[in-house]
Amino acid sequence: MSQTNTKKQGLSPCRFITSFFGSPFRKTNGSLSNNEKRLPSLKCFSYKEIMNSTNSFHPDNLVGRGGYSEVYRGNLSDGQTIAVKMLAKDNNNANKEKEFLMELGVILHVSHPNTAKLVGCCIENGLYLIFNFTENGTLASALHGKSCESLPWPIRYKIVIGVAKGLHYLHKCCKHRIIHRDIKSSNVLLGPDYEPQITDFGLAKWLPNKWTHHAVIPIEGTFGYLAPEYFMHGIVDEKTDVFAFGVLLLEIVTGRKPVDSSTKNLLLWAMPHMESGDIAKLADPKLEANYDAEQLQRVVLAASYCVRQTSVWRPSMSEVLELLNKGHKSEIARTSIPKFSSDELDDYSMVFGYDIPEDIDLEDYL
């Protein structure tokens, strides 16, 4: 619909976008607060505003780049710092435009402290999503950046719990289950107090209550975080995110990337230590043994359940939260679940050894 038709109906462009998407992701019963039931109030930015704030999208303000988008830092005239997400300038893929709209459709209807909050948009000369800028960057930059400072354990544990709560919200507290499909450290923003926020919903899928899964072609996501059933068969459900979250837990504990440029795999390295119970060897050396041993044990225990090859053996996010809070005292930890077998390890080697074509640069996907 054109802007002219929108004006005739008395709707601002941003209000039109909000009303167009409706509220398919929100529960309509009384389980949500009044604030959650209310449609988001978006500011409609002019193209001139975002151009001025980003200094005409100057390269010095580029703070992030994904598979189809770029994120620029901007400073508004009132002093507010924003992040402007736009389709990459060299993008000519119509499917990527659909993913951008999908992200808008999802994020308009999620409201949780541990999911990113959209504050506005611009639909002049393209589509731009406006978020609050997070000074602490992403979890990936905090773990793997060039800074000499290491994240202390209390902050790491806070991030673990926050991301778990955010995923639980997406899976359990929306009218239709939302599968993020690209949980990774670079898609976790760190707020002023290091409260984590799940961001980048471009690959998200929603599942109606009667659906068990999606079958998705082509396979998209990030090497190192892909669940076996998704990597091999394109099957997507909540357990896809649970697996990726398990890898993320190991990344937070160890400080290692899921797959480095030499294709060394974090999961294969960590498995023997998880099985033997020698979890001290998993702790990031930068922590210098300054961590809560009980919390570390619970995080590693949760990770060991999340990364099971067979999806039915993986816990739901409700059970993951219980594991993180109660550890071996949780109900799922007391149930009989088969231990890792040599066959399972062989299957992991097949899937996560990654027979990657030589012309692919892994660093572009990490």
C-alpha cells in the first residue's frame, strides 16, 4: 500500500506497519501484562534524521554487519544514541528483504527484558529499524574481542540466565512459538548493566500450536551452532534453539569460539570433559579460577543436556531454567537419559567436522 493510501486512512506510516502486522505472536488470554498486550508505540523517523544521526552512514559508524544487513551507530539531536539497522547496500536478494520484514513482524510483538526492543523505524528510501544502542556491544565482542579485560564469572552467569529467560519467553509465552534459529554470541546484546538481549530475528520462524516443526530449505544459520537434525534434514523446532543455546553455554564457560578458522570444534573438544566430570578444565583460563564452582557445574550440566544429538533427549527451555537453578536436584537430572555413546560421538564428528568447501571462509560465518 502506498504512503498516499496510508494517509487517506489517517494512519502514520509506523502506525500502519504496526496495524498491518497485527498481533499474531501475542497471547490473547490473561497470562500477559497490560503492557505486553498493548501494541508497541513506535517513533517514525525521517530519513533526514537517521542520515544526520549516522553522518550519512559513515563507515566510522558501522558497528555490525550480518548476512544481509548492516548496523550503524547514530546520535540524535536530543542526545539519544541509537542503532540503525538497514539492508546491506550491496544486497540484491529479494529473500533477504523478506527476512528483514520477518524480523520486523516478529520483533514488533515481543516484549521481554531479554529481547531487543524496537524503538522506531523509517520507511523513506528503504526500510530501517531503529533500536537503542548498547554501549557494551555484543556477547561475541565481550568474549572474543581485542580488549584485555575478561568478563568476570558473575556477569557470565547473569548472561546465561538472561538468555535462557529470553528463549523461554519466545518458546512458551507467545501466542505462536517463535523459533529464533540463529542463537549465537553475536546475536546477544549487552545492556548497560550487562543484562543480555536476544536480537536479530531475521531467520525466525513461528510455529502454530498444532505444528510440531518446520521443514526449512535452504539451511541457514551459523556454523558451530546448528543442530544435527537441522543441518542434515532442515527440521526446525524449539530444540533447534536449545541445541544452539547449549553451544552458547560452552562458549561462555570456555571463552572459545564454537568453530575457529582452523575448523577446530568446541563441542567435540568439550565433550570428553563433560562426560568425565572434569569441568574445571572447561573454565576459561582468563577467569583464573575465579568462579562459583556450583554455578559452573550447573551451567555445564545444562549444556550437556542441550547438545544431545537426538532432539528428544534435549530439555525444553523450562527444563533448562530448572537445570540452571537446581542442577542435579532438578527433575530432568534425576531421570534416566542415555549417556553419550561412541556412535553419537562419531555422528557429531560427521556433522561438526564440517566438510566445508575450500572456497568458504569460516570467519565470515562466525
